[in-house]
Amino acid sequence: MKDLYKIPKDLLAIQHPYPDIEKLAVFLRNYKNKDAIEIEEFIRLWFTEGVPWVFRNCPWLYERVRTIISKDLSIEFNGIFMIGSGKLRWSLSPNRFLKEYNFCNPSDLDFTIVNDDLFQRMKIDFEEWKELVEVKKKYELKNKYQKDNIDLLPQNIGAGFIDMYKLPVDIKELKTRQLFPNLVVKLGKMFQEYLGYNFSDKKSHMKITFRIYQNWDSFLKQNLKNLNDIQRNIKI
């Protein structure tokens, strides 16, 4: 049985808030057991807490953004945070693994929200969209992405999360989905003003995204799965 009162030296060497890339790689290589408590601790410490890398020189902007999201979506602020390379500095995506966040090399700003009420409202939007398309025949699926999303979302919902962008933005009956476009525009303008980068420029392909989780358990399970998949498939 693991002695929780003893912390290995390689873990103590990883500094907060932005880990050194070599020490991060060592950690991901050494702690591959899907049941390792260290992986769960890593997710809690580096995914959910602290000021993201992209806001390191303007931390108050990050907190103001959380305030705005909280008020616009009528949710508590403490379930709002950023993940991804914009948070950690280094990407954990398979196609950009351990590459540094770079505004010039298009990277999204990925916001996570853990809130059951918002999750349920988004779930209702999905069910409404599906009925409007498949039962009432009021709307058609416009492209391959919508066809994929209407099939994929039940699986995502079953896992306890919904990606905002997978619901169509132009259907007025989706009441909660309609809260996001204006919010994204406002945040984009703030990021341009205070960070100097244009998220409304389609050439940059940079997006502001939101994933909504039902609860902390679903957040932890999905991110444990994502990390385990990376550790299993990427040579570190």
C-alpha cells in the first residue's frame, strides 16, 4: 500500500504554476498507471487551479473573465477555469504534444465549466435540436459536422459533458446555446484589448471554446481517460 505521507523527489521537483517541460515529460513517463493517485493530483493541481499561462502577465483579466462568464450564464464562478496549452503552457494534445502555447501558431482558449444546472440546460437544448430535426422536420443537418455531432453528443452526454460548439448556433429554440455567441464576442474583444491577439480573425483559426461537465466526477474521469490515452499512444 502506498504511503501517502511520502512524496517522491521527482514530484517535488515539479514547480507550480507552469511546469518545466522536461520534468513534465518525466512525470508523464513515470506515472502511467491509470489508477495512480499522482495523475489525479496532477489534474486537480495543474488543470483546475492557478492563473493560466496566457494570463500570467494579466491575472486580473482571467478573474474578470470568470466573473463575466458566471454572470452571463447564471452559474457559480468557482466551477469555471481554463485547461489546455493556454493553461499549462505546454500542449497535451497528441498532434502538438509538449509544444509550447503560441498565439502565432493557432491554439484555442479552452474553458471548462463544471455545473450541473448548465449541463442540464445544454442537454435540453440537444434534445430539442434532435426533435426539431428528426421528428418535427423543421431543420435539416447542414453539413458533415452537424451529422457527426447529433450522433456523437448522446455518447458525450452519457459521459457527463457537452461541448458548446457541437450544438448549432443559428437555431433560436436552443435557448442556452444562444447565450454563448455574444459572450464569445465580448471575451474576444477583451483578449484583443488586453492581450493583443485577435480571436475574431478567421485566418488565425483561434477559437474560444467551452466544455460543460455535469459534475467534478465526470470532469476527472474524462481527463484521466484523456491523459491515459496520451500516455499509452505517445512516445514520451
